[in-house]
Amino acid sequence: MTRTPQCPGCGREDRLQAVPAVYLGGRDTVRVRVRNPDDHHDRTVDRPVTTALSEALAPVPEPPSRAIGCLGVLALLVAVGTFAAGAGAGHWLDDVPVVEGGGVFDENGIFHAPGQELPTAGPAWPDFAWLAVISALALTAAVLVLVLRIRSRRAFTRLTSGRAQAERLWSRAWYCHRCGTVHFRDAPGEDTRPLTFQEFRERVWQEGGYGDLAATQRALGGVLSIRPGQ
């Protein structure tokens, strides 16, 4: 039977746990009740919950935020809404009247032969042209957001292509709940001393080829909830 190694920090083994188990144990989905603003009735939704400790031990960076995608959807809704409002109020899609029968004289005394378009006193749509401008701008913004979203996702996928290598090293790490530190076990060439969350993140992410992101996505969340001796 393999014995759990002692923590190099406190010299004890009763509070050690494999990093993957700690990481997965801090990620869950909870069902909560929220008020529906449309009919003022409660409804249940599932929301992901992640502990600060689990976030600090993550083997990969956070993916691009979905907030920009929500802005794109909002811009698309604005584009459709303003175009529909302008088309309805300005009669943009109405058919142009065509002369039938033997022809007619308009109010200016000009004769219009059968099959010709009969000019009106003046189209109403210019009064609502500003809605067309807003619709075009919103549609342009929606397209740009979609392009940026696709490019950022592809860039993130390329950046984290070495995740498998990072997780191989990450899976050999142990976390001490008493010391609040991480150390490697049976990882050739790796230092066995206790590591802080940030040191651990830098080493694992460097193994995956995205170590530069550890400077901007610092592992601070879990440190605030850990106290030595707990």
C-alpha cells in the first residue's frame, strides 16, 4: 500500500490532498430561485459555483469573457428593432403605385402612360431615415463583435494547446490544507519545496506554454481563504 507522503512544509500527512481532487471538489452547480421580471413569478436556474481555492489551483487560464458576445446579441436586436420600426413608420417596403388602364395626368399636368410608376407627393421614409442609420450602425457593431469573439476563441485555443502537458505536471501536485501550500511529488526535475499558489500557477502554466498569463491572472483568490494551521 502506497503511503501518502509528508508535507515538506509542516512535516505531516493528515491534511494532504491531490490537487486535481481539490480543484474538482471546489467546482459545482447549484440551483437557485430568481424572480422573473416579466411575470413577477419565481423560477429556478442552475448557476456554476467555484471556490477561491479551486480557482487558485486551475491548470489553465480563464477563457475569454462572454460579455462581449452579449453585447453583440444586444446590438443585433437593436439593428432588427430599429429597422422594423423604420420600415413600418416610413413605409419603406410599400409597393410604388403603377399606372393602369389608358394612362392618367398627374396634378402637374404630366401624362403617365400605362405601366409607368406614378410618383407620389414625396416619400415618407426620409422622416425616419435616422432609424435606418441606427440599424446599420448596430448591425455593423454586431458583426464586429462576432468577428472579435471568434478570433479571441481561436487565439485562446491555440494558446492553450499545451494544456495536456500542463495537466500531466499538475496531476502530480499535492495540496496541504494545514499549510496552504502546494508541492510536487514524483515529478522528475521539479523542486519538492512548498510552493505558494502563484508559484505553483507559474510553473504549471509555463509547462503548458502560457506561463506569461500567470502575471496578469494572478492566483490570489485562494490565498485569502487559507490560514496556516487550519
